[in-house]
Amino acid sequence: MFNAVFQILKKDLQSELRNRYVINSLLMFVVVTISILRFSLGDEKASPEILSGLLWIAIFFAAISGLARVFIKEEEKETSFALKLSAEPTQIFLGKLFFNLILIFTLNIFIFFLFVAITGFEIKNLSGFIFTLLLGNIGMVASSTIIAGIIAKANSKGTLYPVLAFPIMLPLLLTVIDATKLATAGASTEELINDFQILVSYSVVIITVSILVFKYIWED
């Protein structure tokens, strides 16, 4: 099982490194989005609470712009049938999930440093913020991956993805924004435990449900 998951992950990484379509488009999207946020703030000093929300807005829209292609490209290149023959649905889902995790964490490093450089965002509890970022992105990637599988065969992929993604990710976004606000204000990591528990529970539920239902989505 693990070998098949690794092979799917390797295939996607090699494909992305070869053409760099998603990476280049996402990097440009992030630069434009954060630049617009900076220009909208002007010379005003935004509060940490506002900047926390703006940071996750940038991460969310970057995620829904790039992570959806993980299954769509298989349909566009007509390789989905070969993928079905070569691996089990659970292996395919996990391979795509790990690929999206690598993609989003790589992207988040760029987003974070660019956001800090442009807005002067200060974080007083760095460890709490890192945990929030890790847990939040795992939940976001889990949701994005299963939604990508659902809309891969739809005719209106571009409009359907954000419509499905936003209500599913709303509890996650509210939690990560709240945890980020606390971390920037200097709250101790112990004070963030409740938010961490919600994020872990969210990820476990989404991943478990996704593994159970992906077979029916993929083979439909």
C-alpha cells in the first residue's frame, strides 16, 4: 500500500517539477493577492486581529486556486482510467493528499515571509502560530482533496469548487483565525489547546470520511 501511495506522490511531484504550472500560477496569485491587501491598507497600521484574518484569506484563496487541480488534471489528460487500474482508491486519495500537503506547505512558507515583509505582521507566540499553521493546513488540504475528487468530472469545475469548499472549511477558518489572533497577542500555547483540539478533530473526521467515501466518488 505504502509503495503505491509513494509512487502516486512521486508521479505528481515529477509532473509538477517538470512543467511548474501550478507552482508558478500560485506564486503569482499570492504576490498579487498580498500586494492588493497591502495597497488596501495604505499607510494605516492594521491591528494584529485584522492581519490574522487577512493572512488566512490569502492562504484560503491560494489553496482553492491550486489544490483543486490534483484530480482535474487526471481527467484533462485522460489518465484517470490508467490510475484506477494501477492503484486502489484509498492509495490514490492518500497519494494526492500528500502531494497537496507538500504543495501547500511549500506555498505557505512563501506566503508567510512575503506577508510579514509587506505588512509588518508580528507574532509573539511563534510556536503556537506554527502549530496553528500546521494543523490548519492539514485540515484545509484534507477538505480540498476530497472536494477536488468530487468536482473533477463536473462541467463547471471553476465555480463549483469554491461553492463547496467555503461552507465545509468555514469552521476550520474561524478556528485558525481565532488561534492566530491569540498567538499574535502573545497567548500561551496552553491557551490555544481548545483550538488545537478542534483542528485535530476536524482533520481526523474529514480524512476518515474521505477515505470511506472516496471509492464511490472515484469509481462513479
